Amino acid sequence: MVGRSARLRRCGHHARRPFAQHPWPRRLPLSHARRSLASVPLQLKFVTSAKRHTDLPDSPCEIALVGRSNVGKSSLINALANRRQLAKVSNTPGRTQLLNLFTLPAGGTVMDLPGYGYAKVPGREKAGWQRMIEDYLIEREPLVLVFVLVDGEIGPTKLDVQMLDWLRQSDVPHTVVATKLDKVKPSKLATRKKELAKGCGLDTGDIMWVSASKGTGVEALAAHVNMLLTP
């Protein structure tokens, strides 16, 4: 069995940092930058949905998107691929209820996980979603990095902080992406960035800000994803 650190090295990346916080590269190596930007937007293709990680096909390298319900995971996947209907978007929280897998031509995969924190479902069903997410994050062998999406307009919720703490304690490599940048007034952006980073227990430079609707930051995120998933 190949560990995640070995898979990171196989994909050309370093092993985990303390607390598994994966840094945003301030500047990509030229070879990586050329290769990554050449594949923007990401040529994602939907593969399958599953209730259990054991039902998923294998992958050489995989990243996952996780976040509370209605934080914009599906919208971000569509923006990364520059396609409107690749991932189903709904204004109703909790619509994503399965593990949804997308693939790149080179073989790397992107996982859209169910959102956490949606209250209008039975407790047993909610507990099932939680087990599904936790089992996937702990047991999914190809997983090299988790992108934790946090609503940039409202900041990290209690559930976001709990997820970050759980990922650190479980030694799961992750990084934070703040969504809905367009919802933050420019005059308040600097303050919001500091508040959000503090709430996540990070420095402001550790967090990538994006707007799926406006496209801000999407190209940089797509290049980073491509770098992670291209051997």
C-alpha cells in the first residue's frame, strides 16, 4: 500500500507540512506553471457517484472539495472547467448527497463531497453523510489534498472550524479556499481576509480567494489543481 506522502512525491510534490496545512505556492516553478496554465480551464469529465469510497474507481492522484452546504462547491467545479452544467448547482442546501467523481485527461481526479451542516434532513441521514465524508477522507488512498471551502462573505462557521480541527488531528493534507469573493465589498476585503484567516487559525497568505460567478482567482486555482494532479 502506498501512503499519501509517497503519492505526493510520486505526483511531484512535497510531503505534509505540520498540521497538514498545504501552502499556496507564491510562484510556481516555470515548468509547472507552463504545463498547468496550458490546461486551464480544467478538462473535467464526470465519472460516477457513489455512497461509499470503496465503490469508487482507483486514481493516480485525487483532490477533494469539502465545505458546508451551499458554500459553492458545485459552482466552483463548473468554473474550474468553464462549463455551466458539469456539476449540478442548486439553491437548495444539501442537494449533493453522494461522492461525485470527476476525471482529468491525464488520469487525476476531483471529488465533490456532500456539504456538511444542512439541518433539514433526518438525524440518521445526516449522520450517514458525516460517516461517508469521514470514511472517504481517512481511507481514500489516492487523496493527496483536500480543499476546504469557506464562505468568504460570512467567514468560517463553527462547523468549518470543527472540520479544520478534525483534518489537522487526522493528519489529512488540506488547504482553505474562500468562496464568494464578489460578495465582499472592496472597502472591507482586507479586514475580511484577516478575520477569516484568524478564524481558520491561519495566516492571510495561506488562503486562496475565489469568485465562481466572476471568475476571480479561478485560473490560479485551476493551475494549482492541475499541478497537483499531473505526474
